[in-house]
Amino acid sequence: MLLGQLVCSAAMLFLAGNLFAQIAVGGTTGTINDSQGTIITEARVMLTNHDTKAAQSTASTSTGVYVFNAARPGAYTLAVAKTGF
């Protein structure tokens, strides 16, 4: 009986790992620079899905980097705004 429970538990763990592999999520990252290559910090960065109009926003870091970790596959528009530009 104990062996059967262990096999069942192991199978459930194996299947659970495969279920997570079916989630279609990606991300994007980049660096915000002006036309002369100067890094732009604290810029507002907006990622908008063309089909769903769902939008995510973040700010560029002290090194100009932005990161979006949870974006479903699709076509997106990336917009950047910073006061003074």
C-alpha cells in the first residue's frame, strides 16, 4: 500500500510539472536611451496588447533598463514617456 501511494505521489508531481510547462507567457526587456545614446532613467514604459488592449507599465531603472515578465504571446505596442523629452 505504501509503495502504491509513493508511486501515485511521484506521478502527481511529474504531471504537475508538465502542466506548468503549458503556460504561454513570455517577457521583454530593454534599455531606454535618447538619440545620442544617453541612458534615460525613471522613464514610464507602457506595454499594450493589440488584441486585448491590456496594458502593463513599469519604470526604467537607474541603468535605463525596463523589464516586463508576464506577457502573453501576441502583438504589442511599447511606448515610453519622460518629462522633458
